[in-house]
Amino acid sequence: MAIDTSAPTLAATAPPKLSGRAKLILLVLCAAQFMVALDFSVLNVALPVLGKDLGMSQSALQWAVTAFALPSGGFLLLFGRTADLYGRRKLFLSGLAVFGAASLLATFAWDPASFLAGRALQGLGAAAIVPTGMSLLTTTFPEGPQRDRALGISGTLLSLGFTIGMVLGGVLTDTLGWRSTMGLLAVAALLVLLLAPGLLAESRHPERPRLDVPGAVTVTGGLLAVIYALSTAAERGFGGGDVLVTLIAGVALLVAFVVVESRSPAPLVSLPMLRRRTVAWGNLGGLVTFSMMSTVVFVLTLYLQEVLELSAFRTGLVFGVQGVLSAFAGAYAPKLIGRIGARRTLVVSLLGQGVFVAALLGIGTGSGALLATVAVSLASVCHLGAIISYGLTVTSGVPDEEQGLATGLVTTTQQVGITIGIPLLGVLATTQGSLFDGVRTVLAVDAAVVVGAAVLVGLGLRKRNSSPSGD
């Protein structure tokens, strides 16, 4: 496959050396990303206890997740671009402060409204932390082995954050109560906030153009509406009128956003950037790997607990093995990227993820825990390779003054991917006669989508474009 034409050089494959200060910067930025990833999963197992304590109904518990997902996904692109214009360090620190204060509010919440307000503010802080943290990383570490290594470590901690959050949430809830899960996040935010100001340098667009307000309104409103609709559909299905109306409104706003950007003298998102094949095809790979892997985890949890009747603890061990292998993959992925390039690694990783998900079709109704553990762990290794390589693919060759936008696109793809997978495919698990048949149907469709995306991404990244913006 003629995707990356330049052969790796000795310099590209040699282990990159980081100074002591660079290591501290990487530690702070990765700690912030890990903290946000932890927040996505640490509360999940605590929801039943939380609901009883605060008097929240079963149907209202979904808002503990949705209240965070809405602002964290809806404002990513806006905050990524705002950071480019007005200062990445400034917005990163502001996001940390909001996230920490919001975590304290959620920790000491006295009723459902105060708790959900804390979760929404956590999401708003996360929307500032994630794109600015990644753009600070990509502007601090030059393109090449150093950035490969930095993004490899960041991607590993992102994956581990989800896994550790599930385990840690259960331990904290059983020993110290559900409030300790939110208190942990407040302490983590405070520690990062204390270290970051002395390490991070300010960076912004040198010309500081005006913010594209119409573009900001349409894209933020569109993302909020789409994420709300898909998050709600995960619980109630697509039959509800409010779900369909909100989804249609969200899509209409995103279409309006494209029209606005095509006519704006200073667009929020440069349409030539979206036409770059690395940006377009790289984000497609990211969208597929996140959405399809989140679906696999969801249906396997149902299979292990409902079909094989494993305990929550033994189910957690399955995903614990997945997390350990992902950590090793994070260390190896930059080496693979140094040898064959980020684009080839993305394609190979997607193919591997699809193949190992297809292997899960061998599970049975009486046994299958071992196969599930091995296959999902290997699929997760490939998934992490796709996470790291798609981030590198999308941000490579992008000028520093647009890194906030590029990383905002990366993290928006990540959030939307995590949100859409389960409502789009997960519903098949409960509508196929038996749960086991439904799980197998989802796995088959999931594997086909990932393999198909790998082929499309490979072809898209091979295509030559005479325009410089098309690379």
C-alpha cells in the first residue's frame, strides 16, 4: 500500500529523548486527560447507590451521564478554536478550575438538581481541558518521534482511564461511598492546577482573527442536539418524538454550519482543512474505532452477566485484562508508527480490531468467557493503535496556529463516537429474539463496519491530491 512514501530513517526509529521539563509537561497534560477519561466511567457502577441517596428515579439516572456528555461533546470544537485565538494555556487552566469546582459541587450535592448541575459543569470544564491539553501537547512536542511517543502515552492513559474508572468506581463506592468518586476528581484537578502554571507556556494564533460567532452557534447547537438525541435514544430508543425532532434539528444546524463556514471570511473551521485527506479519513477512522469498540464493551457486558451469569467482579476481570494489554500496546504503538507510518498503522489497527471482533462470534451460551477475554483484549490492543495513529494522522502537517482546531476535531470525533455506537447498534442486542442472538448480530455488524472502514480509510489515504490542502 503506497500510503506513506518516505521510508523510515534511523532518526525516526531511534528512541526519542525528553528533557526533565518535557517529561513534567507530558505528565501534567496526560494526568489531565486521564482525569477526564476517568470521569467517563468512574460513576457508572455507583449510579444505583447514588440514585437512592439523592432520591433520583431509575429513568432520571441516565441524566448523570447525559448531563456530562452534552457540554463535554457540544463545546469541544468551539473551545478548541477559542484556545487557538485567545490562548491555549489560559483556557486549559480555566477548564481545570471549572472541572475541580464542579467536582466539589457534585461531591457535596444535596439533591438531584445540584448533582446534575455539577455534572454539567464538569462536562463544560472537560470540553476546555481535552482539546487544549492535546493542542498544548502537539505544539510542545515537535512532529516526529517525540510527538509519537507523547501521543502514545496520552492514548494509553486515555484507554486505561476508562478501564480503571470502572474498577475504581466500584471499590470507592463500596468502601467510602459514591461521593468519594467525585471527590477523587476534585483532588486530581487541584493537583494538576497547582503544577500546570509553572510548566506550560502560552500559545495562540499569531494574528488573533475574530471569532466566527455564527459558526460557533450553529456547530455547538448542532452537536448538543445530536448528542442529546443519541444519548436519549440509548435509553428510550428512537421512537420518541423528542428524540427524532432533536436529531433532525441537530443535523439541520450542522448543515447550516457548513453553509455559514463556506461564506465566512474567518471561519471557525476552515473547510480546506476538512478537505485534507488526512483530516477527513483520519477522523473517519477515529469515529469508527471509538463507536464500534464502545458497542463491543456494552454487548459483551450483557453477554457475560446475562447469558453466562458471571458476577460483576468476574466481568470486571475480563475488562481488566483488556486494560493491561492496552497499556502494553500504548508502549509499542509509537514504535510501529515509526516503522510503517501513522496512516498505515491506522489501517492495520482497524483491520485487526475488526478481525478480533469477528472472532467473538465463536462465543456460546454455555461457555465463552475465555474466548471473550482473549478476543476483546486483542481487539482493544488494535483499538488503541487506531486511537494513537488517527490522532497523529489528523494533526500531522497542521500549522501550530491551527492545532487547537485540529485537536478539537479529534476529540469531537472521539466524544461523538463514544456516544453514537451503543444507540445505533446496541438496540439490536435486545430485538433479535434472544439476547444471545442479539449479541451475535451486533458483533457481526460491528466487525463488518470496522473492516469496511479500514478499506475505505486505506483507499482514501492512498489517493493523491495535487492541492497542498488535500494532504
